[in-house]
Amino acid sequence: MPTYFEKKQLVTPGELLAEGDYLAGNNTYAEDNKIYAQRIGLADLDNKKVNVVALRSFYFPKVGDVVIGTVLEVGFSGWTVDIKAPYTALLRASDVLSRPFKPQNDELSQVLNGGDLIVAKIASYDRAHDPQLTVGEPGLGKITRGQIIKVTPSKIPRVIGRKGSMISMIKQETGCQIILGLNGVILVTGKNPEDEELAMSAIQKIEEESHTSGLTDRITHFLKEEKTKREENKNE
Amino acid sequence: MSSLLTRVRLKQIEQLIEKAKRLDGRGLGDYREIKIEQGLIEKAEGSARVLLGKTEVLVGVKVETGTPFPDTPNDGVLTVNAELVPLASPTFEPGPPDENSIELARVVDRGIRESKAIDTEKLCIEPGKKVFVVFVDIYVLNHDGNLIDASALAAVSALLNTKMPNYEVKDGEVIIKQGYTPLPMKSHPITVTLGKINDKLIVDPWLEEEQVMDSRLSMAFNDEGNICAIQKGGGGYFTQQQILEGMKLAQEKAAELRKKMDW
Amino acid sequence: MNEKPEKLINKKGLRLDGRKPDELRPVKIEVGILSNADGSAYIEHGKNKILAAAFGPREMHPKHLSLPDRMVLRCRYHMAPFSVEERKSPAPSRREIELSKVIRESLEPSVFVEYYPRTGVDIFIEVLQADGGTRCASITAASLALADAGIPMRDLVVACAAGKVDDTVVLDLFDTEDKVGSADVPLALMPNLNAVTLLQMDGILKPEEFEKAVNLAIEGCQKIYALQKEALKTKYMLIEQEEEVEE
């Protein structure tokens, strides 16, 4: 019962990964007792499951996910939101307003307008309908401060790090608040734009080097160096 | 897309194919009944109507004079066009030719052109200046599957029915005289289309089979049984094995059809 | 207008461009070169220079073109006016429309369309310079663009043509051979599944010659597939190599 790859080997769609008593995990598919890769990524074996961590992918809505989106349009009874997914999402007015929605009285654009950023949760989604959002929980709602950076959604776990080690370190080193949208959109809010940019460049570096090892140490090193450089520039 | 087949019907067709049978009682390698009528449009220089089962295609040929292409100054010109007229199917909409009618025209054209069916050298009136231009217009009147084979058959039948006006060249002018000569033909290509349903190859798919099949393969053969055009169509795929198997089957069928034609 | 060459294969058995009958033209591939597309690839195959981009999966406009249970592929194959010897009008020709269709049909079987109902993916192919075999090179690039866009696929699709010049079955015809030769057989393949997704032919071939051409084209496809994989891996390995050098 052979596998045809080494741990963390870069594989491409259609490459034969294993034959025999194996299960098709993430980004793989099974046909005729064989497991093939579906996307470009790093292959791994977890017990009997063959997984591929995709290096190129896009976000697919899942109920319960926290996402960050941009309001596209104000409609009659709600807003359409771009969550960087194959489907646009809907946020109903009734979800945002704490009372029943009256079209003649309530001016939706006053509440949320095109271009506004929101943190929301996916309340419902199925194959026949676009995802519905909710902002009715603490921590969700309109974003008023901070900057946005977009990464490939499959890299979000890397940004979090093992047991949250990476993200805690960045927050500590930069003093920023960071909200991770599972759709790959990240909100960074700091005391000043320089701190925010520092955090964002760290995140960008993680995305570019996500498939390498010793990343947490390297990013820590990078942040400390950048902060030192900033200090030196200030003193000159 | 079209009038969707019910799942029950789909399954029915698939199950029968497994048993090497088809809904209309045909074997996997059988053509439907073919009826050909020539010369029914008197105003065209040539015409033919083919009934392949219930699929009906009318081809009209018009012959006019024109200028040759610069890289073939001594050859006449062939141009093939196809129209999927709206009355032929609820899925055909009025408008300029879409990708399906363009593909149909080009596939039929390829079979005729590559087999050198028309002796284009004999269509030359004045080298480099004036030649006969043969317009083959395919008119699909009823779509019940396998438009390619029906159209190809109708096109060749229409060309065989085509008469060119007699002429003489006086002082650089082309003057039409009395009488006609048949269009000079060198070859009579025959096209065979196969469909693939669950790894089985079927000949001459009809409309409902076309909705079930995952791929089609059309091959044109000249009088010697050599291949002069191939077009795989539809999504889906064929294995290397199926292609070679299909070629042998198509060659066989083309020879069978050829015997039936009194060309 | 160039003179038509008399012989396409010389006494030494070499073709007009110096190649042996079973030799491929040089191929160079780069992935992810367009920043606005979701996925992209650039290919140089002989003198062909072709750009392919994929946008999607995304909602379709107009909406009524979408399907309730699957993703729809749309493909536009287009040649730049300056890509050929005699300027080509920018308006889509019948040939481009047919090629757009067959290229789309060659890529469809490789994509898991059932995963994304009610969406579409648009594939745009621009031929910047043409020298025979553009539909094949286009398919090779477009498949990489789809993979680069992160769309789950059964396999990559790779394409190559074989044909006949003088009396020899040859691999990978360039423009002159295509125009003056006696047959051209473009073929596209999902290399790991041995599935042929594009097959066309024009010219005249005996059945044995056709069989030889198909086999030769498939061999050519496998060679180009190795280059496709390399192009994808190069893009992601590059960063790792940089890291090693620093340390």
C-alpha cells in the first residue's frame, strides 16, 4: 500500500499521491482505489488520511465562520457584501436593526453604506442560496478604525500559529489588535499607522514563506529588527 | 440547457446501453433510417434534403463567380455556412450564428475540403482573376440528434446535385451561356459520429442520447477509407484505446453507408 | 508572400527548422504573471507567445447563464491583430469562435464543476504571436491558469499536435508545416488519467498513420506536462531557495 510523496512535498493537481487503503483528505480526491491531488500544495499523511495544504485556494463559505467583508450595495431590505468568495453574501436589515424594519422610515444607507467594512459571521449557507451574514454578536459589526490586509485563506492557520503562538507574538510586538477573517481578510488596529504597517508586513511575510520551517522565530526576529530600525531612524 | 431529460429517462437510457440496446431498438452500431432527396429547390444550383431518423437537414448550393484567394489563384472557392433555424428546436434562438452552428459548418467544411471532394482547379475561369465560388448553406430544419452526419450527407448530396452554368470569356468578360455542367467532384466524403455513454461507444446518437452522452467523436472518411477530418466535441473525454476503437468502428460504418448511397 | 517550400524534410531527415521528426519545439512557461487575474500563465512554445488568465469562481453576469447545480466555464480564444504575418482583424473570426468552444471543452472535464453551483469561471486566452499549434499551447497555459486560481482539478490538461509532412508522421508542427503539410492532429490530454479531451484532425491520413500520430502527440504531451509541473513548482520553490542562501 504505497504512498508516492514525501512529507510536505509540493504536489500539483492530478498527481498520484497514494494507492490502496487510504482516505482522501483536504484537496485530494479518490478514484479507483487511488488518491490524487486536486490543488497545488504540500502533501501530508495523517494516519490514513492524505491531505494537501493548498498553496493556491480561495475562501468557500462555511456556517459559523467569522469573515470580514466590504458592503457592495444597499438593497431594499439589506445589503450585499463582498466576502472575497465565489458568492456575494447578504446581510438583512432585520439582523442589524434591533427592531422590525420599516422601509419607509429606515434609511439603510445611514446604517451601512457601500464601501463600509464589517466583521460578520456566516449565519446560513447552502448550495441553492447565497450566504447570509449576521452581526448580532459581540465583536461583530461595522469597522471604523484600522487597516485591512488580504491573504490566501489557507494561510490563516499559519498566521495563527501553533496554539496561537504566532498571532500572540505579533500582537505583543506591535501592540495591535488583530481580527482574522476566515475568508483571508485580516483587520489590524494599532495605536498608530506605523504599528499597523509593521504588523501587516509581518503577515505578508508569513503568507510568502508559509511553506517553510522555523517561521515563528524568523518573524519574531524580523519584527524586532524592524522596530530597532524605526528607533534608529527616529533618533537621527 | 435544452428540455431537460428526467432522471428516470436518463437512467433508462444508460441501463439499456449497458445491455447493448437503445431506446428505439437499435444496436449500438446502427444508424437510423436515412432518406435523401435531391434537387428540391429549383432556384438553387444544387440541393438535397436528408432525413436521418427525425433529424432533417436541407442544404442548398449556390454557385457564383468571384475572385480566388491570393495563395490559390487557380482554384475555385468553397464556403460552408450553417444555420440552426429556430423552428428546428426549442433550444435554437434567432440571431447570428452561435458557436454550435459555426462548429457544425466548419466540421462539414473540413470533411469536404480535406478530402478534395470538389475539383477546385476545374472551377477556375481566369487564373488569378475569376473563379467559381461554391456556397454550401446548411439549413437544419429539425433537430433530433446527430446534426453533423445529417448535414455532411446532405452537403455532399447537394454538391452531387449541383450544376454550374456554362460560360465563355469574351474580352475579359464572363458571359453566361445556355446549358449546365455538373459540379466536378473528385471524392465523396462520409462522416460518422460516435457518442460515448458510460464508456460505451454508440453510432448516430439521437437527441436524448446526446443529452446523456459525455462526449462525441466525428470522423470523415474519403472514398479510399482514409481519414480526412476529426472533431471531438462536447466536454468529457476518450481514452487512447477508445479513440482507436472508435476509428475502426467509424471506418466500418462509413464503408457501410457508402454502399447504401448511389453516388 | 513566401514561396511554398518544396520539401519539408531534407535528406538528413531534418525538418525545415532543423528538428528531428519526433522533436518538440522549445517550451518556456511562467505561472502567476498577471496581478489582476485569479490565476494566470504565460507560454512560449516555439515562436508562439500566449497569455492565459482565469477569473473565478465568481457569480455570473448575466445571472441566467449560470446553472443551478454546477459552475459554468466560459472561454475566449483571441488572436492579437499583430500576432500573424498579415494583420488580423480584432473582431472574433469563425475560427476563433470554434477554437474557443473546443478549448473550453478540453478544459471542462478537468475541473470539479459540481463544487460551485451558480458560479462561473472565465478563461481568457490572448495569442500575442502565432506560429502553428496555438490551440495546443493555449490549452497548456489555460490549465495552469485554472490551477493557479486555486480551482480544484482532477488533473492538469496539456496539449500537443502531431501531423504528417512529406511522408513522415511528425510531432509538433510549426506554421509552415501546418500550412503545407498533409495532416494536422491537435490533441489535449489529462496526463495522469490518460484521458483525451481535445482531438481534431484535418488533412488525409491512413488509419495506421492516424494511430501513429495520436501516439506521438500523447508522447509530446507527457514531455510538456513535465514542464508544466516544473513551472508550478518553480514558482513556490523559489522562496525556499532564497531562504537557504541567506542562512
